[in-house]
Amino acid sequence: MKFLKQIILVVLPILSLVSVASEVNNTDIRKIISKEEFSSYKDVGEFIDHSPKVTVVVKPEPEDIAQYGKDVVKSLTGSDCDRDGKMDDNAKCNAVYYKLWMEYER
């Protein structure tokens, strides 16, 4: 049973990364950034930190409305790792980094 849990803990993140990576396959990865720029990042965290930022307006929570009033506007800012103009989650950014890493053979 312990062995099965260990396998699940290893396999599920990999499957998730492969699933998101398949979305990235539709993009010509070399158009995202050059090999020279990619090589300047020491890890995926630095890659995400230096990715363009995107801000989106989201629906305010009831607590926001209670605190700031009914005309409150709430926004979130995040990274656009694949440079498509949309905010990406951590899994997508990791998949883009991995795909770039594979393309440029770091």
C-alpha cells in the first residue's frame, strides 16, 4: 500500500505536466523567447518572475463588497509564460519552461 501511494505521488504530477504540455505543443515554442534569453534564467521560478505580467478583472467577493462598497473592482495580476496575452497558472508555466528546456537542450 505504501509503495502504491509513492507511485501515485510521483505519477500524478507527471501526468498533469504532460497534459498541460500538450496544450503548449500547438505553439511554436521558439517564438516565445530566444535561446539566449532562456539560457539566462537559472530555474523555472526566475523564468516565471521575468515573464510578462497580465492583469484581469474578476468578480469581487462578498467580503470585498462589504468592506469597500458595491462599486469595488477587483483585479488579479499573474504571469503570461507563453506570451499569448492570457494569465497562466503554475502548471502551464512549468510546462512552457519544460518545453523550452527540451527545445534548447539545456
